[in-house]
Amino acid sequence: MASLRFCFKNADSPNPVTFFVTTKAMGSAPYGGSDDTALINLQFTQRPPDDLIEIMGRVLDANINSTKRKEERIPITPDALRRLSLASKECVVFIQGVPRRCILRDISFSSVKVIMVGVVKFLENKEVTMRMDFDDPKESFSLKGKFTNSGPVEGRKELIALTLELDESSIPMGYKMRINDFISQVRADTRGSDEPAVTVKSAPKPAEAKKPEAAKPEKAGETKKAEPEKAAEAKKAEPGKAETPADDVDLDDLELELPGEPN
């Protein structure tokens, strides 16, 4: 018989949550071939405390949702900053060891979209480590991945939007739990509402084939659209144009050179 002591941090109190669980040793094996260290299998002999059930439930739920809802995106609005307890919409990415400042646009279980100053060809497909800071309780996570998709920022030629695809094997559990808690909270708040809780990326629907229409005779007094108007509409419909607005991007936030960083 053994008594197993658990100790967890408590966000609502400076004192940790501690409790004991009665267990029974069901087997053991040498750990890593060591004669001094063993791996022991402990089985609970009674129902574990509710605190442990709740904590383990959150961990399991975060793991499941990080797969099922990995494409659900959270736009970084002031409300999202508060709910996520993000320290700031500004963060730091390390590109080949060089720190660069950027601004968070949206985040998800599997990727992060940022805006920064740079040249696409020097940033795309580069291995990146991002540091993201949270409050309540204070935590910092290192997210590893690679810049994949990129695009211009509307009205700002010096800025680019980049998507950091995260390495799923190295995503910290604490980061998954932060995202999962936010999604669960927002969904609970908007239950029964027609408004979506978060923005979800979805594949574009294939264009439906339209039946050819018979040419209609022009009515008296009706004029065709001027060619300049048609050209303007065609220009708006061109693919690859900037889709990222820059209204809330403050260039003062993007004084991107950190101390000691080469120009």
C-alpha cells in the first residue's frame, strides 16, 4: 500500500491544491536499466478526489480538442486578450537565433498568424521559435514551427502577414489548455446564440456550374457598364491580393529591431 501526494498550482489562490490518494503497488520494473531507479505502477484503491478528476478531465479534453478543433482560429481582439490572459498582442519570434518582434493576429491549436516587418523570401519556410507570455498565472511557452503561408498587409507595403505552422509533437500542454479553456468558455457564453464563438478556417467551396442564360435584349435607355468600372471590379476579384487589414497595427509596436540585433 502507498499514499500518493499530489500538489497543483491554484490560479485563484497563492496556496497550492494538495491531497493524498490511497494506492496499491501493482508492479515495477527497472527504469532505464538502472538498479537504483524503478518504474512503479500504482492503482487507486478508491475514487480519487474531485480536484484530481477535474484536472485530469481538462488535460484529456485539451488533448482531444487539439485534434478535433485544431483549425478553429481565435482573432486577437481586446476581449480575447483578456480571456486568454495574454500579456500582450506583441510577441517575439527567434529566426535562426535572431529575435524579431511581431504582432499576433490570430492563434489556434495548430498555428499562429503574425504581422511583422520583413521580406517574404527571407522568412518563408524558416524554422522559428516563438515565445508567448501569459498572465494569471504567469507562464511563458516556446512554440516551435515553420513559417508557411504569407501575404501582404493592406495599405502597408513594409509589413507582411505570416502563418507559423506549429510542430504538433512539441506543443506545450499548458498552451493547449489555455486555448481549450478559451474555446470552452466562449462556446458556453454563446450557447443558444447565432453568433459564432470563434472564426473557423474552412476550405473554399467549389464554384457551382451556372446554366447559360439567354441573351436579353437591352431595354430602352439602359446602358452598358463603362469599361473602367469593369476593370475596377475585375481588379478587386484578383486572387493573391491583401486580405489582412492593418487598421489596428501600430508601427510603433513594430520597432522590430531588438537591442543587439543586426540590421
